[in-house]
Amino acid sequence: MKKGQGKREVVPHVVLDSVKSYFKIDSDRELSKILGVLPSGISKVRKKGSANGVPAEWIIAIHKATNWPIARIEFLCAGGKK
């Protein structure tokens, strides 16, 4: 590990953490492989927070990967509040 690159705290994100829990995985890198997105994209969405939403393409990818109804994913995108 390079100097200054210690482990960083992961910013909680309702949707991403729910999908990780569903697949019983620990890292965002594994999640990015499942969803077919770049790990940097996962990081950017985490840093923006749940309020800014998840890209529409990701909602479809989550639906295809988990078979969750789109309504459930939208509910999670709203932070579990509707």
C-alpha cells in the first residue's frame, strides 16, 4: 500500500449496501463486477449520497441481478421513505 492510502471509512448508502447484503459480499469492487459498472462509479455514487439517486442504468442492473421489483429499488433509492 502506498503512503497515505490507509483504509478509509465507507460512506453508507441504502441501495448499494442492500445489494451487497443480498449477495453477502463485503467490497464495492465485488459489487461493481456484479452490476457491470466501474468501481469508481460505485465510489462516486456513495460520496454523493442516497439523495442524489442511483443512475437509471444501475436500477435496471440491480433489478436484473437481484430480481427485485423496480418499485422496491425506487423505495430504497428514496432512503426507504415514501
